[in-house]
Amino acid sequence: MLSDTIVAISTALKEGAISIVRMSGDDSFEILKSVSDIKEIEPNTIKFTHIYDGEEMIDEVLVSFFKGPKSYTREDMVEINCHGGIYVTRLILNLLLAKGCRLAEAGEFTKRAYLNGRIDLSEAESANDLIRATSRIQAKSAIKGIDGSIEKLLTPIMDEMKDVISMIEVNIDYPEYEDVKEMTNVNVRPYVEKWIMDMGEMVDKAERFRVIKDGIKTVIIGKPNVGKSSLLNALIEKDKAIVTEIAGTTRDLVEGRVNLKNITLNLIDTAGIRESEDRIEKIGIEKSRQALEEAELVILVIDASNEDEEDAELLRMTEGRNRIVVYNKSDLVKRGDINVSALNNDVSMLVEHIEDMYKDDVSLVDEDILNNERQISLMKQARNELEEMLKHFDDTSLDVIMLNLEESYHYLCEILGKEYQEDLIDHMFRNFCLGK
């Protein structure tokens, strides 16, 4: 219910200098007055006060008051900046609950911002992405999303679709209306073909960037004892994998995540791929083969001091894949284009090569681009609707074409969380004097 006043602790519940307890709803200011010295406060200001439980002072705090609709939720909001600490923060929270607030559900402040029209659905998703960001690319992408990049991306194509749909509907319902361009299958087709191409480009860029944003699924393979585990440890800068001189030490997949300058790698160190009679090692080798099939990037490690037929077989096995061939033990001998010494943590040449490989995809962060699987899936459905229609376009009546266009437009509206029927109707009446 949007009529009640909600409250939650908006900072991490642990010891610290400051904690923030946030309220949103019509009764926010009245509840604040009931627990503090404040009787009046100007909107969008900060005021020093004390918080009381009856006659007992709990804390001295700074209070921010935001008068709706000029707030995050477009409701009256109060933020109490109290001393950090688990006990005093919970004490203030419980006091506000006793005064009539309801404990907010997870994400409810942002949900209210969306329901009250403060942000669209893509901006709400971006707010969550920013909170969860673990890399510069993720944070930058989220900031653009919060700033409305998805709506900026979709607005040109959605405006065009609204215009065409509106003109078709006027042609069908008001044939005597002479101020509107006559719409036929012939002059609608170029629009549809252009939208299909534009949507395909949006999907392609988004899928390329998704790999960069979420992390590249990277598999390290090589024959046993070639230095795969040492390479993983050097990249993630910790001893996660066991390293010994005994071949076949890694019997299972070892995973790690590393943030390079612009690239995030989801690393998997695999068991050495070779023929083996050891039952346990054979299970690990089979898992390695499966991981190899699912990988988006393969790092094939070869011992620069001891290349043999097993290495040649792995080169054949990974031919045609998105692959980097790395020659390890460069402190002993250098071969090939990329040389590292994993044991000495010298992997700079590999890191630079990876950054260079994906620089074009990384640059997509500066463009307006779809941000997640939900948005990409809806764009694909919008495109598929047009593609299916185009297969029988010349034999399809104009009213059926309009229905197909509306369905495609509906998927685009879903990306932003908008009501597509209301949006189309508003557009139609704004552009045509149909009431006369």
C-alpha cells in the first residue's frame, strides 16, 4: 500500500561513524516531530536535533526533510543521520515502528519511486546494479542507466512506431481525414525493415557488452603441471589453487574472479587434459572438457621450455575458439607472442593482451545500451514480432499489421515498465484532432 509510511535502515548495520534511518510516506514529518525537538523544518534542508523515547534522549542527530514530489520516492521523506552502531540504529528504527511506520520491504523505496513515476523500470534496475557493482565498468554502466540511458536509446524508435501506428489507425477508422498520410503495405515496409535492423544492432551490442559487464567466462587449460594453477594465482593475486611439481594435482575445477583495468574475468583453472587411467583424475579431465565447451575465452598455457605433442593436440582442440596461447616460464625461455612467468607473478603481457582484445566492447560503456537479460529478451521479442510479420507482409491486411506493430511496441514499453496502450492513446490524441 502506497498510503502508509515506511521505514528502514539505509546503511549497513554495523559499527561506523554514521547510520541513516529513512522514512517515506504522508506521515513522515509528523512521526519525526513526535520523537524529536523539531516542530518546523524547511523542505530540502538539514537540521540538528535530538531523538527521544518518551523523556529519555536516545541520540543527537542530523535530519533531512524532503517534501514530495521533490524526493526520491515523490513522497514526503525523512532521513535521520544518527551515530553509527548496531544498538542505537535499531533503537531508532524500533521507535519509529512503534510510532506508526511499517518496516519497508526489500527495494520498496525504489519500487515507490517507480510506481510514483519518479523513475522507469530500467532506471530502477540500474540503481540496484550500482549498489552491486564490483568494477568500474559495472558502476559506469549503472550510472548511465540511472541517468535514463535506456529511455534515450528507445525513444527514437518508439516515437517512430507510435507515429506509424497512429497514422494506420487514423487511415482505418477515419479514411475521410485528409491531413494524415495515406498508409499502405508498401510505405509501411521500409519502417519495419529499418526497425528490425536497429533492434538487431541494439541486441548485438548489448550481448557483447553483457560479457564485459558480467565478466568473461575464462577457462585456463593445458597439459598437467604446465603452470595453470600458478597463472590463476598470479591473476587473482592469492594462493587459491594448489601448486606442486606433481602432475595432475588439480583434480577439480578451481574458480576465481579478477578485475583487470577494464575487464573482469571469471576464471576457471581446469585439470590437465591428457589421457589418464586414474579414475578420479579422469573425472576432473571430463569436467575440464565441459568447462572448455562453455568458455567465452580460452587461455591455453604451454610450457615454453617443454612443448610437445600434447600441446599440439590442445592447439588443435581449441582451434577456432576465442583463444589466447600463453607460453609460461619466460624466466627460462621466451617463445611465441605472449610470455609469462606465473611462478614469479609476471603476467603483465597477458593482461595487456586481454585488455586490447576487448577494447572495442569495453568502449560500448559510453553508448546508450540495454543493460540486462530482461531488457535484451524483450528487445528480441519485439524484433521477432516484426520479423514474423514481414514473412507474410504483402498478403497481410493493414489492420493486422497495426496489431503486430502494437505487439512489438508493447515489448519495448515493457523494457521501461510503461503502460503501452495508454501511451499509444495519449500519443494519438496529441497528434490528431480526432474529437472534432
